Amino acid sequence: MVSEEEGAKYPVESGRYHLYINLACPWANGALIALHLNGLEDVVSFSTTAPEWGVVNQETGRTSWVFDKN
């Protein structure tokens, strides 16, 4: 767990962590709430993906969640 305690395995350090979430995921809301309740919104950046499945690699046809273009 990200912690401010000395010697923490995952120390609070701005720019070290980035969270990728999809708002269609039932766990995404909890992840965002935990981020804010723990006061980490200035430390952990996050990106959301569009709530749709799409082709992410034209050559292989690989599909996954797609990123918003915003």
C-alpha cells in the first residue's frame, strides 16, 4: 500500500504512480474514492479509458479498452 511511513515499500512520491481506470468497471468508483479519501489525488495521477472495447493494434487486431481522446 502507498504510505508516508518511513521505510514504506511504496512511498508517497509525486509522479511515481499512475492509475488507469475504466468507469464501466465496478471497481473503478472504489479506486477513485480511495485515492481521494487517502489524500493522494495530488500524488497519484490517473487516466480513464472510454467505456468501450476497441482495436488497439491494427496490425495484430488486438483489442482492449480504448483511451478517451480528451
